[in-house]
Amino acid sequence: MTDTTPVAPAALAEFEAEFADQLELAADAQDLLFRAARTANSFSDEPVTDDQIRAIYELVKYAPTAANSQPLRIVFVRSDAAKERLLPLMSEGNRVKTASAPVVALLAVDNDFHEEMPKVFPHAGETMRDSLAQNAEGRAAMARLSAGLQIGYFIIGVRAAGLAAGPMAGFDAEAVSLEFFPDGKHDVLVVVNIGKPGENPWFDRNPRLDFTEVATIL
């Protein structure tokens, strides 16, 4: 059996030794979600169950979005028939790994998310719905920002389920959107392969920028 567990570099142990007492989350959970987590490029044939899919959503739905707007919509592609519809719309370099994934999540933004505001933001939802209905540019910006946040949460949720996530932007976005969201009101932003990693699933980890390269404390 191929060992598909990525080897944590020495830097991970150094990080844990230096910062472990600064984070409430246990070190093994930190590794699962971030430091040892990897983007898989191949998947085993172990299925992803309905319960796992539901558990991922039920966890990440609590993460924050602007005015609790929750504009992300998801189609989970699992059947052979659905895969046959999706694969020709993927970039050539992404087809093999997408075909091998037990489940593929299509993460889309609902451009009419404002219609749900009375439900998700009840104390001021009708006012926000009406205001956003008259402001297409502001509505689109709000939708993209919050959907982007939810995509990040979703990837962490997949990892929390003990699965590998393979997010991709290499696909015909317009065609995938129309194929799987035919109402024309949704734009697929990211396609995420989901499953247990298969043989030789990892590329070498690329460097990360250091704190001092990206952050300033004023």
C-alpha cells in the first residue's frame, strides 16, 4: 500500500515549539487543517458519503459572511453521468484528477442572494434586500467577497472531515455555470475535487512568505 501521508517538514515542529502556547487549537488539528494539509492531485476509490458531505456543510455554514448573506451555492458531482457532463468542460490538465475524485464540488455565487436576506438577516433583511436590488454593482461586490470567504471555509471543512481538497480554477467557467446552474443566476468560481488521496498525490510544497514579508504591526 502506498503511503499517502505527507511528511511534515522540520519547520512544522519548530513552529509548534515556538507558537503552540499562542493558539487554542490543538497542534494535531492545526496540522490537519493547515500545516500538513496538501492539495491532492490523485484520489483513491474510497467513496465520500452523503453524511460526510452534509457534515462539511453543517460545520462551515457558521463561518461569517457580510450581513450573514451566505451567497455560496454548491453542486456536488458524484455520479458517472454528472462526471461525463463536467469533464469535457475542465481544462485538459485537470481532467484526469477530476475523473479520479469521488466527489467534485462546484462552488458558485448566487447573484440573486439578496432575495434571501429577510431570512438570513431578519432584523433588517427586507431593507437590505430592497437596497441591494437597486445596486447591482454593490450587490456583485458583496456577493463575490462573501462567496470567496465561504470557499476558504469550505476547503478547511473538507480537511476537517479527514479528506483532501483539490481546488481548481482551470475550467470553462461560463460553460460549467450554465450546465449545472441553468437558471443563469449563478457563476461557478471554483471547482474542488474531494476524497482520500491516491498514489503519488502530492507535489513538493512551495515556499510560503514570511510574516515580515506580508504583515506590519502599527
